[in-house]
Amino acid sequence: MEDRNKEQWEKVFGTNAEYQAEILKALLEEENIVSIVVNKQDSSYLSFGDVEVYVKSEDILKAKQIATKLNKDE
């Protein structure tokens, strides 16, 4: 049986620099978009793995626009 209340999350951004993910999270919050940061980096070797930002499916288009703008500004 499918849980219709279960929220769907989609990856909007990935980086190996945690600070970039946190900046995007702050920008998304300014636009009232709920996001989560998932750190998939190896704890011993921070150059392995990514830090990913996820948003709810209904916010993916606006979140991608914000992420694209962030990439252009850096």
C-alpha cells in the first residue's frame, strides 16, 4: 500500500565543499523552501564523496533556479 502522505525529496545540488551546500540551504530558506543537507563525505578523506542538498519535489524547479544562480555567482 502506497503512503500518499510520504514526502518525496529530490537532490538539487551536490558539491565536495560543505560550505557551498550550507550557503544554498540558507538561500533556499530565504525563499521558504525546506531543504536538508546530506553529508556523504568519507570522514577520513574529505575529498571522497559529496555533500548533497535535497528539497521537496514540489519545490524542485525553484530550487534548481536558485542553485544555478549560486553556481554562476561563484
